[in-house]
Amino acid sequence: MRIIAALAAAAVMAMPASAVTLFSQNFEAAPLRNNQTNIPGFTVTTGGVDVIRQGTAGVSCAGGAGRCLDLVGSPNAGSILSVPIAFTAGRLITVTFDVGGNPRDANIFNFALGFTDPETIATFTLVSGFQGSYGGTGSGVTGFGTYTETVARNRPFVSYALSFIPTSAGSLRLTFGAGGPNDSAGPILDNILVDSTVVPEPASWLMLLAGFGLVGVAARRRRTVAA
């Protein structure tokens, strides 16, 4: 029994640590206002954006509750730029956010991820939501470019997610915007999250697999002896 417990503990210790939140904004604490200029964690860089409540003008926020952001203000299409979000070298950085369609009109949604200083990106993965290609790996990367998509009227919320591993510490900034028309009916943005997860060494994964394997073997032997 002590051997099994020790092997199980070794396997658990080899598992990756839980994610650490680097940045989060769901607009719940943002003041309800048209053409908002005070959004915690962001600067409104062009046009206007509206912080709205679930049900305003028929708009649904993600999860059907709370507050969210209409990226076309009253009445001009806007964009927001995040504060610098610091990250650590060699960790898996994951960016997620939700975007839904406005019940009044279709509109163009824009997203960009840029770095404060050029970075070397070891791995990059589009996890969900994105259509077509976006991002990539390499050295001297200043950003992943601009992603553009037309969000249909009344489109249900889609969860967008990407992840990458930088080889040096640095910071990133997120840009979200709309491309028009200027009709006070833009894409709806909600639940922005950036987190960081330790990437286990290959030896740790081998230890994890071996540990669980040995636990299974030991358990089978105990059952055979008992029989």
C-alpha cells in the first residue's frame, strides 16, 4: 500500500501546475454607458464603444447575464487596446474571449495581439473560434497581425482561444474592434482572459505515465494475491 501511495504521489507531482490568471475582463465592473471611455484594463483608441446590460436593445451577453461590450458605440465603430500584460518565458500563454452577433445588424470584428518587444515564439496553436489562419512561430515576432471576421446578425456567442509559448519574458497587448457600419449595432465582446500555465518537461510526462502504469501493475498484483 505504501508503494502504491508513493507512486501515486510521484505521478501527481509530475502533473503541470494549474493556470495563473494574467488578465481578466468581463465588464461586470465597467460603468453602463454609451461611448464609454473608462474601461478598466483598456484604452478606447478609436470611435466609441458601449458597455451594456443583458437584454439592452435585445442584446444578450455571454451566458445570458451580466454586462458586455458593444464594439460599435453610439454611433461610431470603435476599438480598445489593453494595458501591457506581462508573461514569463517558457510558459504556455492562452488568450480566450467570447464574441456574439448583435440582434440589430451584422458587423465586422477585428482582433490583434501584439508584443511590446520582438519575441521568439516556440509554438502557436489556434484552439477554437478562429476561421482560417492566424498567428505563427519564429523569431523577432512583433505581433500576430490582425484577424478579421464578419459576425452575422444574432450569431450565438463563439469562444475564441489561442495559445503560444514564448522563449523570453515580455508583455503583450490585445486590440478588439469593429469595422463598421456605424450603426450602434456592433459585435458583442465578453469574457476576456489571459492565463499562463507551466509547460512540463518531457521527463515529467514520462514520470507521470510511468507512475500511473506502475500504480496499475501494483494494483493488479494485489488483486491476484487476494484471489
